Amino acid sequence: MIPQDLLYTKSHEWVKVLENSVLTGITFFAQEQLGDITFVELPEVGRILEQGEEMGVVESVKAASEIYAPVSGEVVEVNLDLETAPELINHDPYGKGWITKIKTTEPVTGLLSPDQYSQLVDS
């Protein structure tokens, strides 16, 4: 279950490239490894992120896992629905379970294609 219209990180975040921003979340593989998600710590709107920087935390019944910024830019929106329904990430990680919208400051680079990500999770 790896959508072909997204890009990916080695730390299991996904990126949907929009016009001047990107939508981000964690992958199906990541949420499957975590199990039932019980809490999501979201970054603040307006926060400036560097690619690879920790931007939040996802907690589950099994573990807590950091979420890393897949691109550099400014957080312009967060999915507030996750505050009351973190399980949206389990049910729809690529849709209603999105985490942040980041206004990009530079071209999106250094991410994995769907095929590269598939090889990563299969190894």
C-alpha cells in the first residue's frame, strides 16, 4: 500500500507536493509498525523547519516515535482533528490522517520515489 503519487523519507514520512507547499504524514508501514495510535504531538503553525528536523511525536500502545520534517519550510497548517481522533492515522494515513502542511522554501529534493520506498520497507 504505497501510493504512486507521493514521495517518501527513510524515516517513513510521506509527502504530497502541492503548488507552493506539501502535505505530510506518516506511511501505512509506519502506522502498522506502531499499532493503535493514541496521541499525536503536532508542531506549531508558523514554525520554521529544516529537512530532517524533529517536528512532532506519534504515540501508540506499543511505542512513541518522532516525526521528522521531510522538507524545509514553514508549517502553515496542522491537522487539528488528530488531537481528538489520533486513530485517523491508522484508518487513513494518506488521507484524513495527514499531519502537516508545510510551505516550502526550496525545491523538494532528497526524497524516495514510491519504488525506492517499497524496496526500503521490503528489506
